[in-house]
Amino acid sequence: MTRTSLRTAALVIAAGAALTGLVLIWVARLSATRFLYVSELGADGEPTAVVFRWAMTLVAASAAITAVWAGSIRPGVRWMASVAPPVVLAVAAVSFGVASQVTCTRYCPIPYGPSFTWQDFTHTSFAVVGFAAGCFVMLQVAVDRAHRTLARFSIASAVAVGAIAATGGLLSLARFAVELGGVLELIATTIALLWLVGLAVLLARAPAREVIPDAEARGPVTDRRTTVTRRDIPPAVFD
């Protein structure tokens, strides 16, 4: 198997894992007998906990596989390129992996008050880091001028996920319109996982020859070479 074939196969597997994880999250949510946040699907004692763990494990595996083959992504903004996109994706993968195994306690208490435990703190911290890393890598891809299709897809996803997740998070912290906040969280999660699926698929379909070189991505470069005027050299004179 050539490197190109291995890369394509790995990214197809990554896309399938992320899509399967998303489907499992929706299956768990629709089978719940009461209203639950996404993280609460995996809480101790919930009938959906096992399904949630498998879903998040698949998402973590998908992010890890995609990170291995995301080296061609190069953000066009200097400060965003300070950390390589594969590294950011790897951080997201590890964070979601930990959050999938260390789930929150019953009812997933908010991050303050006597019911909030170290288990809740661990789950919430890793979930937040994973989500933040995912949003950041979306922005990194969005400013990559070589992968044009990926960039357009990522900027739309990043704006949608950021706005929806922020609104849902504020509502949940304020304990206002709690069910609306939970729905917004589910929508943001869905968009983020569809982005991961799309990232893996588009990377798998983008052969190296379609990647625009850095010099071309930056735009035309003015030729500043000095034109050398040819001078006639007189014939050699022999004594």
C-alpha cells in the first residue's frame, strides 16, 4: 500500500468514526426519558452513559487519526500558525478521550456549589479544552489559503459553532431557558462533528498536486531582477 492510499484509507476511517460518534450521540439523546445536556448523557447512572462513552471515544479516535494526516494545513495568519494544526487536533483528541472516560456525576452540576466534585471538574475541564481546541483548529483551517474549499467550510462552521455554543453556555450557567441552552449545545456539537467529518473527507480527496504552493498562495510576486544589457565583446587581438 502506497503512502497516498494509506492516507486516504486512514482519513476515510476517521470520517466514519466521527460520523458514527455523532449518530450515537443523537441515538442517546432521542432515547433519553428526560431532558439531558450532551455531557449529561454520559453521567453516572444514566441509561445512555455507555453509548455516550463509545460516541466520545470514536470522536477522539477520529480527531487523532486526522491529526496525523493534517500536516498540509498551514494557517495564513502568523499568530495562528504558532501552534501547528496537527498539534491542536491532537490536544482535542486527548481531551475528548479523557472526557469520554471521566464523565460527570449525576445531573452534571454546574461549576460551582457543593454538588460540584473533582470528577465533574476533570470532565468539564477536558471537555472545555477539547471544544476550544476544536474551534481554534477550525479558525486555523479557515485562514489556510492553499485549501480553499476547506477554508470556506471551516469559517462557516467556526462562526456557527462559536455563536451557538456561547449562547447555550451562557443560558446554562444562568439557569435561564435551560432546555433551549441544551438544544443549542446539541446543535453546536452536531456542527462541530460534521466539520470533523468534512475535514477528514476533504483532506482525503485533496491530492498533493492540488495544494497551492506557499508562494502562489501569497499572491503574485513582482520580478525585481535587473535586466542585464548584452555588450558586444570585441574579438581577441593576437600579436
